[in-house]
Amino acid sequence: MEVLIDNRDGAIYEVPVTSLSWKTEKRGKASELNVSMLNPEPLKNKVVSGAIVRVTDGMHKIFYGYSFKAEFGKSSEFKITAYDQLKYFMYNDTFVLKSMPAEAAITQICNQLGRKLSAVAATGFKAPAMIEEDKKALDVIMKYIDSAIVATNQSFVFMDNFGALGLHNIKDLVIDPTTFYIGEESLLYDFDYSVSIEDSYNRIKLVLDDKEKSKRRVFIAQDSNNIAKWGRLQFYKKVDENMTSAQVESLLDALLTTHNKEKKELSLKCLGDWRVRAGKMVFIFIEKLGLKKLFLVEACTHDWSPNVHTMSLDLKVIS
């Protein structure tokens, strides 16, 4: 394990690490690194605010980010908390965006913040014009991604991969199952599996107010079979008055397709592998559950010390 600190003063130095935790989430948060190190002279060997923190382990490029907090006490242990560059997307601003493909809008937001988007997946979704006042940039980006997911029934992730920002289709982030999987015979030592309809909908009701004709139009799509099994689980929304009937019908079908199903989630505790992080797709083979499929990593925490490396995963099935 190599942790390098660059205080931006022309010198880069390595720190002796006693433990490390790296947390990633698929949406809405920057990845977080917490490092504990031996530093008997903390006033001399400083880690300044904004220092570049780089973590590698052999061939694995793990983390590239910036120090936001440094702390120490009476002992020789020194702790730093660092975040990747998504942290800079969590501050408020105003965003004025014309109607354009979602990926173009996300690129414009990155440019506004002085950040370069290195990888740009085509979403196939043209978003309407938007003015977002006093909003976090990352929340606005998530709004575009969520709309693209509903409209196309594909999934996308916005992430920082060792200093390179990217908008990716999750199908391009599959860890090759011929070389890596997680299961009873591979890394896994505990799990918790759930099947839920708590966030499912089998009836979609959208309303469109036509101000010119002073009337309200109602659009409904439903699955009668699932209503008979689960009871009526209704999603209701008032849509933008500028939407056409065809656009509302398309949204109606997309919402029903996306939400009219059980949500299957899986939490794992495993031995660690640096290839796994939030936003990646991993193959899970758990014979006891009859599971043999790809899951999307929603959240991942790696805990490392010189003697052990473990990871905790929150997964969601994509089907």
C-alpha cells in the first residue's frame, strides 16, 4: 500500500499507514478516504488543506483526491479525511441549461465548474431546458441521469475514477465474470438478501394541465396482474405543461417499466478486492439463494490494514 501526499509545495512524500477506509456510493456523494498514519511530528510533517492524496496498491490505482480534514491527538496517530473531485460538485450555484442531450448538459455543468469530463456516454435522452437556482451541481447532474434512466430504461453513473471524471453506461462497467466473481467459494463470508415492493409502483398516474383550454388531462398506465397480487401501488405526478401528449405517454410507459417490479437488494461482507467500487457491475454466485447474475454496486466500503483487507457492499439487481 502506497499513500503519497502532495502539499503543492514541490515535495511529495509517502506516509506510513496503519489503517485505511475508502467509501464509494453510486449516486449523490463524493468518494471518501479516511487514513490513519504514524506521524510523531505532525507540526513538522503537515498535511495542508487541499493537499493531493494519492493511494495505490501495486497495480491497483485506488484513490486520487484532496485533503479536507487533518487531526491528531496525544498519540502519534495522525488522521486525514480526503474526497475525490465530486466533492467540488456539492456546492450551490445557478445552472441555466438549454434543451440538449443529457450528456451535453452534464458536460456543460462540468465546464462551468472548471472540471473536465474525460468519458462521456451517449444517453439517448434529450432533456428539456432547465434553470436550476441555488442547487448543488451534483444534484442537478443526478436529475439528468435519473431522467435518462426513466426515458431509456438504461442505467448511467457519474463518477471519478482516480482523477478522471466520467459519465458511464453501467454496461461498460462490468467486472469480467470470467476472471472475477463473489460467492460462497470466492471472497464472501456473510450476506443479507431482500426482495421488496416498498418502493415499487404498479399504477402510474400523470396529469397535464392545459391552461389554454382550462382543463386537466389524466394519463394512466397500470398492471392489473400485479395490482391483484400486491394491491394498488400508485405513482402520481403533475408533469410539465409544455409536454406533448406523446411525451407524456412515453414517460408513462417508461415509469411503469422501471417501477413495476420487485426490488432485489443484497448486502455482502467479503474479503477485499480493489476492483470493486460503487457504480461497477459484479457477478454474484450464491447457491444458497439461487443467485447467479450481475448486480450493480450501489455502495462499497473498503477497510484495509497491514493484516487484513475487507469490503462491505450494497448491491441491486438489474433486470
